[in-house]
Amino acid sequence: MKKERTRNYVIMQTGFIGIGTNLGLVALKAIVGLLANSISIILDAVNNLSDALSSLITIIGTKLANRAPDKKHPLGHGRIEYITAMIIAAIIIAAGVTSMIESINKIITPSDTNYSVISIVLISNAVVAKIILGLFTYRRGKKYQSDALTGSGKDALFDALISFSTIIGIIVALTAGVNIDGYLGILISIFILKAGLEMLFSTFSNILGKRIDKELSHRIKKELVNAFDEVYGVYDLYLDNFGPEKLIGSLHVEIDQNLTAEEIDKLSRKIAGFCYEKYQIIVTVGIYAINTTDKELVKLRSDISNAILRLDGVLQVHGFNIDKENNVVSLDVVRDFKFKDIELLQKQAYQAAKELYPQYEFYIIIDLDYSD
């Protein structure tokens, strides 16, 4: 809970810093833009205003996401942060479209600009301020797993680049007498739209439920095998995201079939406790019981696994249940998502197993590739 409070405090603090900085830049750029009659600088000011609004939405979203779980939402309200990020992305995209339209109008009906050396100095200060704010916000977003903050940080760094382009426009106008204001406005619009779309797609991915990070998956599986002597393997690790710091899911562990129900219960509780204590992940633990003493069954499991793993589209074979008395074997085959024909793969796996052990009947489930 303390970690969660710290995260919320940092996000809101960063949001308030962003609001203050951006409102200051809005005032600066609006004055410079109006005095110079520059559409690119005015659009840059509007972009900063949208950034201030984004920071305000981030603060509101964080407060709402921190509401306690209730009967309708027993897993909490953490996903509100993703909705917040989508709203921010929509604001950025809207700003980009508006900027594009105004810039095109500026090219069609150009007007004179009134730049000065003071304009360059003031906008240069704005560039430095945006770089500092962008790096600060982005790093905090990464550290505290906030899509809204990382998106705002990236946007601020893009803004610095945009402001730098307006400096180039001022220099060109002062030295060559060429007005490229409208074209710079289009360039600014493209950067704004790009940042907004990237943020939108990233947030969609989180809402839809994206794959667990490869490094985290490998680390959890390896540590569980090393930490518990009873665990021979970890499979079907699936985690769903109910907020940036709230992962809930399940996994299967492979254990000796001779363990008692009491021993399995204790082991399951220890594994769940280990995952929560170390990673703050809530997991339900399932069991795959295997025979480790019957050499004939150990060989059967190894032979069938190796044969099926040689097939195209197969990533893993696990979940063996061997009924020696009735000559029945059940197993799971994990399919590569690139291999689309599930029925063909199931048929090929069955044939590969049947050729080696024709006396057995095989029940093969084609499983999903949940994690690396």
C-alpha cells in the first residue's frame, strides 16, 4: 500500500509540475507568436496548452484509479489510468489535426511575419524547458509504470523539437527573407499526430491485454524452479493487467504425483505468497502431476515430447497425464500463433505419438502460447 501511495503521489506531483511549466510556455509563446504574426509559434503555444490539459487529466485519472475496490469492481479501478491515457491521446490527435488545417490555410493565404532576435532567445529558452520537463516526466513514467506520464514525457520531447523548428523558421525569415511558417506548421502537425497515435495504440494494447514481458516471464519461471525443490517446471503463466501495478493471473507447476493433498496445498500457498511478496502479482496455482519413478513412463513422456517438438508450429509440450492401466495419455501442445491450422497440428501431433506408442490412446489439447 505504501508503494501504491508513493506512486500516486509522484504521478500527481509530476502532473502539477507539467501544468505549471506548460502554462508558462503557453503565455510566452502566445505573446511571441501574436507579436510576430507566426502561425507556427501560435500552434506551438496551443500544443503546450493541450499538454497542460493532459497533465490535468492524468491527475484526475490517478485519483479515480486509486479508488478502493467495490462490489461492482472487486479488482479495483486501476484501468481508469488507461482510459485517461486514451483521452490524452485523443486530445493530442485533435491538436494535430487542427494544427494541420491552420498550417495549410497559412500556405494558401500567407501573411507577413515580424520576427526579431528576441523571438529566437525566448523560443530557445522554451526548448530547454521542454527538454528538461520531457526527460523528467518520461523517466518518472517509466519508473512508476504510468503510460500517461511516459506519453506526456515523449510529447514534451517532441515539443522541444517542434520549438526548435520554429527557431529555424525565424532564422530563415530574418536572414533570407523567406516565410516558411506554414510549412513548419505542417511539420509540427505531423509530429503531434505521430505522438498521439503511438500513445493511442500503446494504450489499446494494454486494455486488450498484452503479452507479459519476456524478461519477467523467464525470471518468474526460473526463480520458482530454483526456490522450490518440488517444482520441476512452470507452464501456462498468464497475467492479466488491472492497472499499471496490478497483475493477476495463473500458472501451472509440474510436481511429483506422489505428493499428498496437504503437501500440494502448502506448496501452492508458498508459490502464491512468493509471487506476491517479490513481484506484487496475485496468482492461482494449478498442478501438473507426473510420474518420476517409473522408467517406462519417464521414457514415454520424453519420447513423445521430442517427437511432437519436431513438428512445425510446436513451441512446447507439457501437462502429461498417463493412465498406464487403461493405456490413455493426455497432454498439452503449445502452438506458435503463426501456425494457423489447429486441426492439422492436432492431427500431426496425434500421429507422431501414435507411431511411437500404438498401444496408447492420446488426447491432445492445442494450448495457447501465453508467455515466453
